[in-house]
Amino acid sequence: QVQLVESGGGLVQPGGSLRLSCVASGILFKMHDMGWYRQAPGKQRELVALITNGGVTNYADSVKGRFTISRDNGKNTVYLQMNSLKPEATAVYYCNARHVILSTEYWGQGTQVTVSS
């Protein structure tokens, strides 16, 4: 059974930081590209950051220079370090895993991030 379990969300003031974690089980982690997506109320889900199985990263323009995605293959975990948070970052953040050959993909249940004073 595949599971992606996110944690680390919460309420933070503008300018603050949060670190999200996603622990994967039931998949061969090193064969999956890992991504963080977010969905704000009334909006479509959007890609925030992606890290390939080889460690190449890609970011949405809105978060470049402030967010950092990383992975620890030994712990089957992907992280999203979010700094200088803005209110528009408020959303549910989802972890995604996509097999690099089969393109099979899986989603976590999401973790709420709220940026507000």
C-alpha cells in the first residue's frame, strides 16, 4: 500500500518560515520524482517545487529564492523549506510522487499552511 504522509504545516506570520516533510512508503523512492503542489481556496492545484530522482530541482517563479526542495533517499522523505512566507502562500500543500519510467503517480492527503498576522 502506497502512502505519502505530509507534516509540518501550520499557522505562521508573514515573513516566517515553515518546513514541510513528506514520508513515502510502499514505493521505490529513488525511482520517483517528487513534487510539492498547493491548492488555495477557489484556485487550481499548482506546482510549487519539483525534485527529480537525480536531484534536479525546479520551482514556480513565485517561490524562487525563498523555497527549497530537497530529498533524503535513505529516509524516503522529501522536504520543502519555505522562508519569507507571504499571505498568498496560504493553501493546502500536497506531496506528489511520480515514477520516472511508468509515470504512475501518487498523492498525499495534504497539509494546511496558513500565513496570517
